[in-house]
Amino acid sequence: MISDLEISERLAAAALLGCAIGFERERLLWAAGIRTHMLVSVGACLLMIVSAYGFQQVIVQPHVILDPSRVAAQVVSGIGFLGAGAILLRGQVVRGLTTAASIWAVAAVGLAAGGGLFFAAGVSTVIILVILAGMKPIEEIYRARMQSCVVEVTAERGAIGADKIKKLTGLRANQIRRIVIEDAETGPGQKVEIALARVSSEDISRGVDRLRRGAGVHGVDVVPRRRDKVPQIA
């Protein structure tokens, strides 16, 4: 049996590694971000500890033959149904991913407690609570840097199209949510409406400057949008 200190080190290491992966996913604007990956990592680590060390006192008894790892494996697959039920898609907003991960991690805590690994279960509970409550402000600070806006462009007819917009702005496809090109209400030109999401202020400024320098472009305006229209998770 490993020591309590080593259990804490393994769980903490799993949380840090999960945080690193989650931040990378967050940077690329995927729905499952920092907290979700940290919860999954801590839960998987705890399941491994339970499978390896949680039943040592049982398997040494005479006439007892069992494979403790099968218990953890079945919980991993079975808990996915509850997690899937917690995930909802409402318009452009994905909700429930963190809740699904917390359900999955709590199942691991239950396995640890059932196997007699009370210290591991307690430490995991503290870490999970810190992830859910303590990491939320950090996640919000990072997301606050991302903005949602509409860029309105007036240009000559045929001077600017979807491909040229993507090339000039330099944004990823999932950051450009909508491009609407229509004839101008007055004059022979055209009006282009570009809806952007999860874009930093620096990217907006740089993209607007490039659009203004485009051939045939007469004007570019930026209209802020409400942040609750940006795809988020909870």
C-alpha cells in the first residue's frame, strides 16, 4: 500500500496535468476547458489508485479470487450515461460539461470510500471543490478577455467576400460565426456584416485595420454584442 503522502502527490499531479491540458483546449476555444479536464484527470487518477490498492486486504483472504480492477472499469463506463444526461445544448450555449465531469469524479470518490481509501477520498473531495469553486474566477478572468462583436463593412460591390474576409482578419473558422453580404440601402455598393465570437481585443483591432486597408472598402465599424450570446459552458 502506498503512503498517504504519495496518494496526495499523485492526485495533485493529476490535477496539474489536467489543468495544463484543459488550458490548451481553452486556448483553442473548445467547450470542455480547464475545470472539465482537471476533474476528469483527478477522477481517473483516483480510480487507478482504488483499482490498484483498494482491495489488497480482501484478495489475501483464503478462497477469495477476484479482479478488483473490473469494478473501477465498470463504473467508468457506466457513469457516462449520467454525464451525458447532464449536458445540454441551448442555442449556441453548451451547458453541463463541468457538471458531467463532477458526477464522474464523484463516482471515483465513492469508489475510494467504498474500498477503504478514506484519505484518498477526502483529498480528492477537497481538490474537486477547489477546482469547482476556486478555478471558476480564474477561468472567468481568462474568458473576460474574449469578446463578441459584429463588424460592419461598407464596400464596393464584389470587392469583399467570405474568403477575403477570413484571409484579412486571420481568424479561425470557429471565431467567425456569420457573414452576411447584402446590397447597400443607398448607392451601388454592398454592406457586409461579420459576427465574431471569442475574439480578443487585439485580434479585433488587427482585423479591422486589415479590412480598412482592403481594396474597395469604404468603411468599417465595430458593434459590441452581449457576452451571453457567446458559446460558453457551465
